Amino acid sequence: MDAANAIVVEKLCKDYRLKATATRSVKSAVLDALRGRRRASVLHALKDLSFSVAKGETLGIIGHNGAGKSTLLALITGTLAPTSGRIDTRGTISSLLELGAGFHPDLTGRENVYLYGATLGLSRRQMRERFDGIVEFAGLSEFIDQPVKHYSSGMYIRLGFAVAVEVDPDILLIDEVLAVGDVNFQRKCLQKMDEFRGRRKTMLVISHDLGTIQRISDRILLLDQGRIMGIGEPSRVVGEYQALSRRSAARGLQREWGTGEVRITGVSFSDGQGRATEHFRWGDALEARIAYEAARRVPNPVFGFAINDAAGRLVFGSNTQIEQVDIPHVEGKGVLSLRIERLSMAAGSYLFSFSVHSADHLANYHRLDNHFPISIECDRTFEGVYMPMRWEVQKP
């Protein structure tokens, strides 16, 4: 293991064997056993992960629920064993992986603090030296001698975070600590993380708060369905995650149909300067390149588009016929470009549909409904589409 790295993960896999449903009959169970069938299915939680984390680096981890983020941290901390692959770490590890993890509900807060320290190999004297700082950070001096089973979720997470950071580990693993707790506690957590970064401690942080995780991370790792989809510069990887989220949300609204004489084979978006993107700001220009293919010569086709909101409701639509763009015929492969000079919709996610049909609208050659997501940022507050206006109060 390179001395410059705090964590090295190589070809890491984690599988879970899922039990068969309880609704099986005795007869089917016996027959399956005689035939050698295995009813249990396998969930591949993590699939062939390889990456490294340098000493002093903060690595943010993002992804949808079920992507494998928490499983990854549990494997690194050693509470789970990998199915295959290996993990090498250098230095002491402290973790806050889930609400109340490592706490015994019948023990008091004080007793749990010392118990947690013991699991990390710290002596009782070392924990006594840290104890006051832990209680002060958690803000639980009135409740530290009460059983933690009586704690609220916010009290649990405050004590857990306080212990995890005050034991002064070399590597700190945090799973969604900012999702629980009030604003003041979140601020204290961020200050402590900044302090850790300043001291060149290594941190792995899971969060759905994209703004915060961009701010605190040196790099971000994107997981999806147990695989690494991206790792690198925070804003770039967050953009990839947002694009992945838009595509995932669009799947339930997608529809493809048509007779097939002309087919739309691909669509790509770029901004007014020709940079490929699916993320725009209000007022930006948008260019779309629509690739098509016609199996035979098709006269006077009409290409159209529609923009729907995230719920599939129509915002705007037009076509080459409405805009009086004459296309005498298409044959073979070709590309058509569309330019919208100014995006005027409110902030949010939108779904583009593209179509090609006959001039008399009787034949739909190909339609791709809600297949192409984009997002728009906007500092203005309004609903729907922005229209310039002027208000004037009339004197009585």
C-alpha cells in the first residue's frame, strides 16, 4: 500500500443472499430440494469497486438510495466483510454510520461514551481526558447519565458525532450526519469537518445535501446500483449525478412509438457556445442536434419538439411546419439542428420530446416522448414561463 494513501479499495464486491418468499408451499419446497433448485436470489450490493483515498483527503460519496453508499462505509470500517476484493487502510478509524450505531440502548450516555472508546482501543484514562469535550460538543450535559434509549434521534446523532470526532481518529467515516439535527448542530458539524480538513485528516462523507458535500469535498465518488459511475472534481461529478437523477425520473414518462419510415437515432444538447450540456441557466440559448435515418425517400417530413415539466405537463411545443421550414425530403442518415435563443422557463427539470411525422399529420414516423431531460437554474421567482411585464398603479 502506497504510504501516501489512507484507503485503498481493489475489486471490491459485496453480495447478499435473499431468502425465498414465505408464501411457498411445502410441496414446492420439497420438489425444489429434490431437483437441486436454489430459490434464494443474490443481491449484488457492490460490484468490482476500485479506488484510493489519499491521506488528508475528503472524499464525498453520493448516489440514489440503495446505490451501495452505506454498505461501502460499513465494509471500510470492518462491520461487514466483503464477498471478494480487498480494502487496505492506514491509521485509526472512527465512524458514524447510522443512528445509534455502537450504542447500547440500556446504557447511559456516559457509559456508551466509554464503551465506544474501548472498541477503538482507547484506555479509560484517554476517554476521561476527552469526555468533557464530547459532552460539551453534544450539548447533552443534562442527559448524559440517562439511558440512551430515552434519547431523541437528534440527541443520538449529536452524541454519536461528538464521540466519533473527539476520539481524534486518522480516518473519519460519516453517513448522512447532516440529515438529522438542528441548524446549530449542523453548523458545528461543518466547523468540525473544516477543522479536520485543516489538520489533514482523512474523511469519507455520505450526504444527499449536494451543496454542502461540494463545499467540503476534495473529490466526489458517484455510486449507482453498486457501481462507480464517476469520481473526481466535485462540481463535475455532482453534475453527472443530477443528469443521472433526471434520466431516472424521466423513465416512467418515456414512450416511443411510430411507423418507422424515419427514425430519430439520437439527440444531443449544447449551450450557445457549443459546449455539450444538459444543464442550463435561465436566459441561455439551447441547441439540439437531432440525428435521423430514413430507410427510403420520405417526402415533406415534419420534425417537431415539445418541452414538458417534470410531471409530464406540456410547457411549449412547435415544429418545422409551424415555423415554415420546408424539408423537401429525407433519405438515409442526416442531422437537423434546433436552436432556442432564450430559455425562459422557471427553475426545475424539464423533458424534451422529439418527433417526425407526415405533413398531413396522418402518419407518425417516430416519436420519442419525454426521453431527453435538461435542468434550468434561475435566480428569478416565477411560475411557468417568464414573460416581460410592467405593473402600473393607476391614480383614482
